Amino acid sequence: MSRFIPPSFITRLKGKKGHSIMTFKGNDKISGSHSFIDIEHSSHIGDNIDLTGQKYLNVKVYKSLLKSLISLLPDQYVSEFNEHIEWIRSNKGFNFTKINPFALVGINMSDINTTPLMRIRLSRFVNNENVYYFLESKFNNFYIYFPFSPTCNPSNFNANNLSEFQQQEGYKLEEERFSKKFGQKTYRISLELGEPDFISESKLDLEALLTAIENTNS
């Protein structure tokens, strides 16, 4: 799952071992905390940094999402997932289930002025004989919308039925399909900051700097 979630310089997420570090161009490293992006490099890196994440097994990511959903269920609903619990524990792939494996994921702009946030919400709906679950997970600026039904025919349950969820709090959600065996993420950071301005007559004196810091903290 850690290979599926965007790296810390995008999400600012802090795991058990701290903020994740990605390497590029050999030994160069990049990571991010809530307030900073740290880049360690030994040579010129140009205007852009292109990063390729590690490959991951899509079925493992999907099982992790489903496991998270089941862990939040009230006891009286766990029996609806007996078959799927056995599948999660097994080494079997999607060929042994009737699951339509997808989720909606999105990232919005990170804001250092907001408090680090983790929010998880599980909803349950019953329509005729079918039961639907919707797991929403927000980790700072990374959002996952994971729909699942233990009873529904996959042909009647797909992302086309979820158009009303395409915009969530500024997130542009995209459909993530897990049917392929492997997945891999790529990222690009633009470093086109321009040349320093040595001509401008504007100055930031100590008083102005302290005022700026005070306004930021207020």
C-alpha cells in the first residue's frame, strides 16, 4: 500500500518510519515534511525532477483497501464478507472472485497552513437485495473513494454510477483500475523558479519580516 500512496513530498504523510524518501538519479534523494520539501543531490538536476515509484501488486493494494473497509464494520455486518475475508487471507487473485476492482483517487494542492489531517468515513446503503459500502479516506491532500458490494453483480456496479463523486473538496478524482497485475506511479517536480532578482529596489527589512511571520502564525 505504501507504494501506491503518493510520496511524502506530495502528501506530507508521516509513517511509522517518518516521512518517506524517494531516490532518483542514483543517490539523490527527495522527501517532504508538513512544511518543507527536502532535496539532496550531488549534481545538477535541471529544471525538472522525474521520479518513478516502485512497482506494486494491484491485488495487494485492493486487498488492503477491502481489509480497511471490513475492519470498520459493526459486528452484525461482518458475516456479509465471510467469502471475501477468506479471499484476502489467500494468495488468490481477481480471477477467483466476481469483484470489479476499482477505486477513485485524487490529489489537491497541499497547503502548509492547514493542520495535518486523517479522516475515514464508511457508509452503508441497501437497495433492494443489494448492499453497498463506500469507504472514504483522506490523508492530508490525498483522497481515496473505495466502493464495494458483497452482493452486487459487477456489471451493475461500476464507476459510471458514481459521477456525483467526481468532485470532492477540490479533488479531481480519477478512476484507478486494479485489474492489471502490476502498477507503478510516476511524478514530476518543476524547479523552474527563475533567476534571483538583483535589480528590484524593494527591500524586506527586519520589521517587515517579523510582521510577515506574525501574520502567518495568526
